[in-house]
Amino acid sequence: MTDERSVSPDFIYALRRATEATACAAADALSSGCRQTAGKAALEAMRDSLAELDFEAVDVIGHAQQGELPQFKRGEMVGKRGASYRADLAADPMEGTAYLEPGQTNALAVIAVAPRDSMMDPGPAFYMEKFVARPEARGRIDPAMPTQEKLETLGRCLDKPVRELNIYVQEKPRHRRLVDEIVATGAKVSLYPAGDVAGAILAAIPESGIDAMMGVGGVPEGIISAAGIRALGGEFLCRIAPQLQTESMAVRAADLDTTHWLDRDEVIRSGEIFFCATGITSGLMLEGVQHEPGQYRTQTMMISGFTGERQVLTSYRPLTETLVENVTARDVA
């Protein structure tokens, strides 16, 4: 009999089909110029694709607020009821698409899966402060350090002078002081208006060109990222950091601690992780969906907590339902 925490590592390839279908649906619908229409199409494609998989998952991050794109509802069951593999799901059909109209990058269809009851319950929190870095920094960064000391410590971990560090920060008004502090150390800053998950994952990957991600971003995106980063062995630290008065009131009412920094393994309490992301638009991490004669070309990153492997696959999806794959990229143990 299959235990709820026992699943084949090959399950990640099934998730890949779901994120690919979602990205293609999003890219098609975005041609209409309406993000809400695209968001609905992407959500339906992801829900339908997951319904074909042999697992029963509960969404833990459903987070759509007024004016945002459609999302799974928190607590929504996806997959097949009664399946032996019971899981937590953190998914976003169109992550990083807030600014797609002017052609911004790093938009993803992304899914993270872990055993049931192993993902953090975010309660009413929507924003968190994050620090993400590669495995060499694991356990060596005190999140209470000033920015200067953090980057000096990170430089020692990576054997790089601070002036050669490249820090990913979302280009938001709330980060003006942080950017000034980073620049004052001599480090470089890569500013992007969107791409919370892409920036975090890149910060945990050697030779990605990004050495760390810092700043305040979404809690849902943080939970998704933490899954991939744990599978990669990287460092992920976070604390609840409300940005709106209504959120602050809700966080206080829920008695959530806004001073305590959570470790990666408190956010994702299992190493049996699947992370899968397909590019919608091209960015630092992945190429976006390309329309070619009679087919879609997609690029997907898969990270497995079972094997420690990271794979980037380029796939060709005909306009029919048959997939013809061209596995072009790298497996990293």
C-alpha cells in the first residue's frame, strides 16, 4: 500500500505537462491584451491538467485579492479525490505578470508540491521580507545583520569581493532605502518590476549571475520559492512583513509574529519536494512560450527534492495534445 508521503520521483514530469499547458494557455490569452481573461484561461488550464494527475492536493496559498488575477482558493482540492499520494500544493498560473502589458519579463506558470501538511500556513499574511542565497551561505547569514554586514558575510561565503556581488531586488518604492544600502556597499543591484519566484530561484543557483535576493515580496510566492530552494539546498530566510494597514490588523488578530525570521525548513517541512516552472515570457530564468508553425515551444525548469536534480527542458507541443520533447538542458546533482 502506498504511503501518503511515497511517490515516484518521476511525478515531476507529470507536473511539467501541467505547467506547460498553463503557460501556453496564458500566452495565447495574453494576445487579447486582457490580463484577467488570460488569468482565467491559465487557471482553468492548470486546474484541468492537475485533475488528470494521480494525486490529491490541497492548495495552501490561495491569495487572489480584489483586482488580482484568478487563483486557486485556499483549501481547494485539486487532482483526484482519494488518490494515494496526498499533498500540499502551492501554485500560481501566472506569477510575475503584474506588468505584462509593457512587456516585462520573468513571468512563470509555477507549481510546488510537498507531502500533506508540510507547507507553512500563511494565515492572513500577504507580504514577507526575504533573504535568499546559494547553498554556500546556508546557516551563515544572520537576518538581523545590517545590509553591509550581510553582504560582507555573503562575499566570504561565495569567495567573492562585495563589489562583485549581484543582488536581485524587485523595483518597488518600498525598496528605495534597501537599494541605497546595497549600492553603498559597492555591490551591484539587478532591479526587476516583477519576478518574485524567478529572482529567488536564481539566487539559489550557482553561476546564475544572481548572488542573492533581498527585499519584501509576496508570501505565496515565498512559499513556492522556498520549496524549490530547499530542493536546491539553498538558503531561504523570511519574516512576515505587512505592508498595508488592513493586512497589519489581520496579522495582529491572527497573533502572527512579525519579528521572528523563519528558516527555509520551517516554511517547507519536508525534503520530498517537486518544483516546476514554465516560462510565459522570456526572462533571466527561462525562455517564454514561442509560437512556431503548428506548435508551441516551451522551456521548463524542474527541481526535485528526491534526487537533488535541476533540469531545464525545451519541449515542442503540437497544436494537438501530443507532446514531442527535445530535452536540451542540464541535470545538476
